[in-house]
Amino acid sequence: MTAVLPQSVAALVTRASEPDFAAWRRNIVRVGGCTNPIHLVGAATVYDTATGVALLSYGSDVYGGRLLTACGNRRATVCPALYRADTYQLVRAGLVGGKNVPEAVSGHPRVFATLTAPGFGPVHTRRERDGRMLPCRPRRKGDRCPHGTPAGCREQHSADDPRLGEPLCPRCYDYAGAVLWHAFAGRLWHRFGLELRREVARRAGLSRTEFGEVARLSYAKVAEYQRRGLIHFHAVIRLDGPDGPDSHPPYWATVPLLVDSVRAVVGRVTLNAPGAGVIGPRALRFGAQVDVRPVASYRGDAGERPASPATVAGYIAKYATKGAESAGAVDGRIYRARDMVMLPVRAHVLCMIATCWWLGGLPEFESLGLRRWAHMLGYGGHFSSKSRRYSTTLTALRRARAEHRAEQQRASLGLADVPTVTVGQWRYAGRGYSPEAALLAASVREGGGRRGA
């Protein structure tokens, strides 16, 4: 737990001695460690749905004066607690079962794939081999780019070096290409999914129609920003029978087939960017670095390094709450060009934001909405998404949590066997925590771990 001020501890001790401490504590615990809860004041009445009789009325005083509800924001800079936990449960259910997903899904072919962005110019990086640090970009002395900047870097960068991710020569770096790659990254992923189905069908000796009758590909993915300001896609890809996780995959569906198919398809997927007459032609594709590993608790075939279901679910859940701010950008939309002057960002990020603004003002790129997504460095897609049949949904997890809490409340009121409905009137009364409440909420977050719903 992060260091806390003595006055926060003293305030919590004082609060614990007050008569309404139990209700106050329950109010904080019930929002699951949300870091920026919404405060509501008002009242509610519980009715018997069979008779229409009012059984109970209560106000926000029951919760220590204000009812707290989770903010629902997924961003790590605002409140990652519940979203991260729910995403973990969603991904894990698609790997080992649970949450209305059969446990038999753990026997289906599954891989954890990382699809990278291509290079748009050399950047400072941190390299190591067998635990030994290597020079950043070794080149012959005297080698320079067309702008006179050294073409290499022989330094061994530390993990906190601010130059990491920065171009060796900003004038050589293809900022327009990087921004357009972000704008089309979602479409590239869609094209990848289509091509992967065709490739698996081809390797199985089936037509696309025949493949759809006997098998189905499902996925859950997340976008992770790198230090250079470009995203990677990390994805769980699973091969099921025709009805998804409820049906067993065909006999020919194996992990090696899925691994080989992913690797074969990544290099084939391309899209032509618009505006070739303005900035020159751009063929957008994924990067050459591709990592595909089986998801299993045992060592895979051909020496593959397997990834455990818990590790994969935790990894995807971690990045589901992170945005471009993890690459040094900002987490709020930019509305005016003059706002860029005061942005607290490094030069490379500012150049990407400025390129979004420049291209977004040209008619050829108007449909991409680049100015709207300038704070995301041009990427306007979802950070985490899944196919329809991969597993449960975030909505279902939240509904189950709400129903569980409602059952607990009815049981505490002695109404467990009575069909009820609650009608309330609540109004907004602020958000956030007092110092002592923040201390308690932090303990809830750390104690909750990955249990989620």
C-alpha cells in the first residue's frame, strides 16, 4: 500500500469510534475499491411486487449520509479497480470456464498472440541479451541520416531514460504514417480476423462455408501503448466448435495449426491508406515482430513457451485500463490547436498530436476523425474488445454483482423469499473520498486482488 499521512490514520481511528461507522464502512466496501465514487443523496422504497405494499423505506442516512456508487470509468488515471477486475474474469472465463462458460473450453486450442506496429523510423530503445545490456542502435562511426543526425546510438539506456521511444532523427520519422497506422489499426485487426479464418479453413482442407459449419474462431484482445507511442495488440485466440465454447472443436483443430495460421496471416494483411496524392502512398500492415504462444499449464510442442490462463487474463486486464497516457500523452480530448502549446508531453508525443491535427484538417482524411482522437495519437478504437461468443460480457458480470448485492440486502432485511422491487429518487451530491475513506478504499482494492465479481 502507498504511504499514508498520519492524519489520515488518525481520522480513520476517530471515525471508527462513531456510531454510524459500520454503515459508513459498508458504503465504501460495496463499491469495490472504486477510486472516484459518485455520491448520491435521496431515498428509496421497497415494494412487494405481488401485493404492491410498501415494505420498507430508507434514505441516504442509512449509508452514513450519502450513498456511494462506482464511477464506472475504465481509465487507470481515473479508476481502474472494477473494470480491471471484471476484464480479468471475462478473459479467464474464456480460458478455463466459469461465468456460464463450460469448463470444457480449457481443452480447446488457444493461443496468446502479440501483433506489433511496424517501424516508422529508428527510435532509442533498451536492448539486452542473456541479462547483459546491449548498445541501443550500434552503427559505424560517421554514419548519418540525410539530415546530418547520427544514424546510431551506442549508449546502454536505463529503464527510466527519457529518450526511450524518441526518434533518433525526428525529421526522418514518418509521423504521418504512424498516425494513419493508428487510425486504421482497428480495421487491420478486422482484416486479420477474416484472413485467419480463411487460413485455418485452407489448412484444414475446407471452404470458408464448410469451416463455418464445423468451427468458430473467438478472441479477446487489448491494445497496449508502447513508449514510442504506437500500440500492440495482445489477443487470446480460441478455436471452438460451430456453437462456440459450448461445442467441441473438430479433430483437426490443434494448437500447432492455430499457431502456424496466425504467423502466416500477419504478414499478408495490408490496407492502403487514403490521401496518397497529399502525403504519398502508404500500405499499412502489422510489424514483423510477432509472438504466438499456446495457452496451457504445460510445455507446448516444439519448445513453445506456454502462457498460463491466469497470466494471460492478468496481462490483458492490466492494459484494458491504460490509454495513451501510458506513452506520455494526455487523457483528455484536445479541442483547439492552441491547447497543444501547453501540453505537458515530450517532443515525440507532441509531434504525433500535431500530425493528427494537421491531417485531420485535410479533406482527404476528414472521415478518420483524427482531431477528435489527437489525444490518443490517432487511435480511436476500443482498448479491449472480444468476439460475441468468446465468454460472458461486462454487462452480465455487473448485473450478476448487482443482483448478488440485492439478494444480500433482502436477506439482511428478512425479505429473502419475498419478490420485491425498489423505487428510489437520488440526486448527485459530489464525488471522491475524504482522506480516511480513501485509506479504507485502498485496502479494499489491495485485498480484492483479481476476484472481481
